[in-house]
Amino acid sequence: MNSPSFHHLFIFTVVFFLRCLNLTTAATCHPNDESGLLAFKSVITEDPSGILNTWKKGTDCCSWDGVSCSNGNRVVVLTIRIEPHDADIFLSGTISPSLAKLQHLEGVVFINLKNITGPFPSFLFRLPHLKYVYLENSRLSGPLPANIGALNRLDTLTVKGNRFSGSIPSSISNLTRLNYLNLGGNLLSGTIPLGITNLKLLSNLNLDDNRLSGTIPDIFKSMTKLRILTLSHNGFSGKLPPSIASLAPALAFLELSQNNLSGSIPSYLSRFTSLDTLDLSKNHFSGTVPKSLAKLTKIANINLSHNLLTDPFPVLNVKNYILSLDLSYNNFHMEKIPEWVTSASLLSSLKLAKCGIKMSLDEWKTRQTDLYDSIDLSDNEISGSPVRFLKEEVQLREFQMSGNKLRFDLRKLSFSKTLETLDLSTNLVFGKVSASVAGLKTLNLSQNHLCGKLPATKFPESVFAGNDCLCGSPLSHCKG
């Protein structure tokens, strides 16, 4: 889990603030600024969508797309942002050092340019008023500069989604004005510098999806303003440092998934009353989940899957707040889906795979809000039929029930047009395969007792393998 909506709101707020800070397009921009911008354009080798078409010599550069000027006719913000879903829109080339001519620049916002290559831009060190740097989702590479701490006026530094490698420079400890630091989605290695403890104003620290290792250092006591801590997808090991407890007053997102962390889940997490998201999945946490987590009455997202946690799981008082819950692949023996889960009025994603559930689906009395988006109850001992459930859940996108004891006639199954993924493999399902499955994106009906001629679909043979007597493409031809 991550927090993209908060991140996008943060970017929008910063860009909007910079553009509204005494900005005007009435003035004619300074010749140095025009020269620097045109030099930037000159090393862009591909611009298939014409992002820089308005950048023409002899016209007022304050009116160019992405350029914002102050009342004194100097460029203060440069924004080139491509929406992530626009796959065909990109810029190729490098970042010209001539942007250093924009001496009044306060914000550089380059987001999702995709094909921009080269090292960390050196021109940034020659801009005395720089406060905001967004260099996200391109192909910048090489080490982060050893003297990155010289950018000590920065409020925001994000270079996520590039190919920066090597260690995090120790001089980063000098960026004491930082509010937002995101180095995620790169190839950074080594350990977290202890000097990060100096960044006392941080509200967001994101180092996820790198190659960082070692223990998570005990650096958080001074970071009382931190709202987001994301260290997922690395190689961190050992126990959580005690100073994480200091983050209790403000922290909203604690995301530590896909590491090698171990030990028990600390009971001090019960003091994190502002916590929205807790993701400790795919680690080696063991023991029982503290009963005191029941105090987190407003938490919305919990993911403790793929650990070594044991019974009993506490009863949580989150029925009016919880949106997603994943406790899959631990050592729980729940027998039934807990009542506090089935009564949760806003729960849209429920994943309890291999949780020792032995109930019949006929016993599952869901609330009547029809809000489920994703269900994964695979690898349990659930019996009965999902026909009623799938008929009622009109918003469902994903339904995974492989490795159970479901027994029903597949011909009776109907589902809404929103359903994209259906996995009923390794059950006791019988009957024929209906043509309605052809519209799904993902399907698995293997290892059941289905029979008859298959409808025309795009699915491979493996989707239907291991049944009693199915025939027709992609399986063997039907006889007669």
C-alpha cells in the first residue's frame, strides 16, 4: 500500500502555490531566462506530442507552456508534467545545464518525462532561490551528488522513479529545511545515513523500492512532524528501532513491506491514533498481534500478510473506517471470518487467504452496502456456493477462491460486468463453462469437475486443465 492520493495532492498544492506567488504572464521574460529555456529545448531530441511547441525564440517566454514568471519578469517556476496514463506522451533527451541562467528559479517540476537521461542535474546547485525539485519518473542515472547537502534551501526533493545508484550521500543531513524527501524507485544501495535524523521538519520520508540494506537506524526521535514513512521493497533486516514510537502523534502511513524485518509487532503502535495505513507485509514478523491495536479505531488499511504471525488475532473496533484488510499467509486458524470484519460498512478489499477458515459461504452474512472490490479467500477449507454472493456484489472486480471445497453448478453462476478476475481453481465445481467468462481479464477454472464444450475465449489451456471432460479450443476437439 502506498499513499498516491496524498502525494498527488502535495504536488498540486506546491505547484499551485508557486504559480500564484505574485506570478504574471504580462511581463516580457528576461533574455537570460529565454536563452536558458531555448537551450533546454535544443537538447530535447523527441517531443512527439509538442509539449514544447510554444517555446519559440522572439516570443514572450513567460507565456510558454509550463513557464511561470514573477512580476519582475523572471522565471520562477518551470513545470513539465505528463500524466502517467499518457503512454504516448514523453520527452527524450537530456537536461541542459543552461537552465542555470534562470537565476530566480524557485521550483523545477519534471514529472513523468520518461526518456530523459543523464546524471543528477548540476545546474540545480547554481540556483540561489531553489526550494522545490521534482525529478520523477525519467531515466536519470549515476550517483546522487556527494555534495547534495549544498541544496540546503530545499523544502522538497523528489527523484523517485529514476535509475540513481550508489549510496545515499551523508551530506543529505544538511538539508534541514526539507519537508518532503522521496528517493524511492531507484537503485540506491547501502544503509540509511544516520544524519537523516537532522531533518526534523520532514513530513514525508520515502526510500521505497531500492536496494538498501542493514537495520533501520534509530533516527526518528526528532522527526515529530513525520506523516508518511515508506521504506518498502528493500533489504532491511532486524527489529524495528525503538524511536519509531516517537512518531505516534502525527504518523498516518507506515509502510515497511517486502523487507527482511523480524521480531514481534510492537505494542507501541497502539498509540498511533492518526494512523491510516499500516503495511508490514512480506517480512518475518512473528508472535501474536498485540491486543492493544484495538485502540486504532480509525485505521483504514491493514496489511500484515506473508509473515509468521500466530493466533489469536485481536478483535478490532474499526467497523466504520476500515477499507482494506489483508492477513493472508500467516499461521492464523480463524475458523470463520470474524464478525468485526463482516460488519465493517466500508470494507472494499478483504484478503484472508490461508487463514484456517472452515466455514460455508452460506454462513457468510455480508452487510448490504455492496462495496466489495476485491476478495481473496484462497487456500482455506471453505465450502458451499458463491452464487448468491457474486450476484449481490455488483462492484466486485476480483474474486479469488482457489484451493477450497466449493461445490456448485458453474452454469448457475452470474456476475456483474465489473468483475475482471475470477479464480475458482482446485475446488469441486461441476457443470459447464458459460460464455459469460469470455469477458474476464483473468480466469482460472483448473482442477475441478467441469465438463462439456468450452465457449470461445482468449484464455490458454492452463485455465481449464485438470477437469473431468472439458473439450474444445484451447483443449482437444470434442468428439462427435
